[in-house]
Amino acid sequence: MKRKIPFYIIVAGLGLTFIVSTILLFSKEDISIAYLTTNSEHEKIPFLEYITSEEKAKLTENVGDFYFHQIDEKNTIFKKIKKIGSNQFVLLVEIKDQYYVYFINDNGEIKNKVFIDSGNVKLNDLVINNDNFTFVGQKNGKPYVLNTSKSGSMNWSNILNYQGIFNTIKSTSNGYLVAGQISVNNNVQAYLSLLNQKGDRIWENTFGRENEEKIVDVIVNSNNIIAVGTSNSNIEKQYNLLFLEYSKEGSLIFYDEYGNTVYNEYPKSVASDNQGNIYIGGYASSLNEKEWKSFFMKVSNSIKNNNLLDVEFFEILSIKPLSRIEELKVVDNTVVIAGVCVEQWPNYDVFLEVTNLNGIVLEQKIYGREDQELVYSFEISDEGEIIGVGQINNSENEIYPLLFKTDSNYRIPGLEKP
């Protein structure tokens, strides 16, 4: 006669088998189910850690068509991004007193790093022309232009024999337009110059009054050159927008100031549309500099009306208690604006805003965590995504570079804030 095995023994045996199998399964390092693999090539997340983690997403890694990277390079700042080909970009990178260019693709992969310059140098902007880079900034306290190959070999350099700095550079059909400010007999003057392809000066123009005039950004239209900066040569001694119109030969045609008696205005970026209308973004600060808000303005293509600047609109943007625009671009029939904002000090976040050409807001996004995230520059991918660069300051006052990409709807899920 066969003996019947009690039911409780069967249950106990099955339970023991399951426990042993589970332990063996997760103790094997090479078994595929033990890891949940992200889209990144550099990180595998243990499965048990992933399902028990309170984090919604590890967005320092790629997730679909977007990312928000804190690059693991301490004391490094990504200052500028420029598009050089189909979803290929270069970054102007500052590492303490050294400058590099990084070559990246739209996935955020760094393909190459090239050393440019070091020492008592500050580089603010660059253009790419005929496989060469041309940088502007300051060297030993003087305005500085540097032209190199893509491999970093110097072709030529130019130092202006004044104290001052170049803030921006633009390519033209016959050379480079450089602008900033110089100090003449302790008087700070706006400075604009056209250089040929070898760095020789074709013409220059300075604009100065009793106090300070500076050029921040420049655009080249079909008939003229528009420079925008700041001036405090006024009765109130406040910083107003300085608007300078030049001929292509460097002659000053028109100038005006624009500002509010309650604020200082600081422009950061200028762009124009196909009709020659001009868009300016920056921030307006209270006179004690404790409050600052983004401003966005449009100047008509006629530029002046009755010898005054023809402003179509000037708007203070309602983006958190504190905000400032860092860069804007005209894309088709829209203006794409990037900047930083603060809800609760000192937590800086990144914002993007898209408007039509009349300043009507079409889209607005804010991204960030608990660190200070600051954007300085952005480009548009072939698919219409925003690729931005800047820096992150963490709670330990450490600085790391920021590199992010939205999807084509300007989204970075998991990092968006109201």
C-alpha cells in the first residue's frame, strides 16, 4: 500500500524550492533578468534597487528622446553651443583658467575635446567658418580675438591695445564683426570693428559719452548693423538699453536709449526675423539689484520713428519671482527663449518659452531639481528639439556642466515644474 504524503509537507517543499531558486537567480551576476538596462550605455540599474527606489526617473541618463545631464567634470562650465552640421555641435568649455571646444552629437555624446587657450584669458563667444574657429574675449585685460583650426592650432590672434573685452562675434561675407567695450582715459566706450579673414582691422567705431557704454550683442541685417548694449550716461545714472545702428561701412547712423525709470535694463541676446524686425531679451533689475525679471521686446524693421526707437512691444515676463533671459533665437515664425528663474532662493531652474512674432506665448516650460541649474546657450536639432548648455551648482557649492535636450514638444518628463 502506498503511503499518502501529508499536504502540509508538499506545501513546505514547494515553498523551500521557490526560495532557493529565487536566491540562486539573483545571486548570479551574469543573468540577464538581474538588471534593468537603461538607454544609456554607461549604467545598469539592479532590478531590486530599481523597483524599491523612490526616484521617479534617473534623468541624468538618456530617457527616450530627451535627457538632462550633469556631466561628471568638476569645475567645468559649458558656455556656448553652436551647430556645425546635421545634429553635430561644438561647445565652448571653460575649465578654471583653461578653454576647450567639445564636439558632441544630439544624443549628448562627447566625441572629441580640443584644447584652445589658457592663462589670463576669458573667452565669451565663437563662430565657425571654413573649418576654423574664431573666438573673442579678453587676454591680460585687453580685447582678444583668436583664430584656430578645428584641431586647436593657432592661425592668428589679435589683441586690441586698450583695456576692455569683446563680448560677441558674428561672421560676415568679408570677415568678422567683433563688439564689446574699451576703456579710454577711464571712460568705458562701446566698441565695434570689422576684421578681415586674417584678423586685420578694416574699420572700427567707438561710441562714448560721460559714463559707461557697452555692446552686448550684434546682428547683421541686409542693409545695416544693429548693436545692442547698455548705457548709464543719463540724468538718473541708471542702466538703460543702448541701441546703435551702423552702416555696413561702420558709420553710426542712429542711436537711442530705452528704459524704465524704476529699473536697470540689461540685454543678453538679440535676433532678427526675415523681415528685419529685431527681438531683444534680457532682464530688468530693481535699482538695488535685489529683484530681477525677464524682459522681451520687439523693434520694427524701420528701427526709428520721428528719430526715436520704434518699439512695437516691451514686456516683463511673468516667470517666477526672479528670472532672466540668457539667449533667444528666431525659428520660422516663432521666437524661442531660454533663461533661468527662481521660485525659492537659491534654487535656480531652467525655463524655455516659445512665442509668436507678436510676443504671444505659445509654450512655456520650467525644468529643474533641487540644485542650481543655469542655462547659457542653446541650439535646435534637426528634429526641432532644444539642446541647451550651462552649469549646475550643487548643495556642496561644487560646479558641474549642464547638458540637456528636450523632445520636439519641449518636454523633459520627470523634471518639469509648474
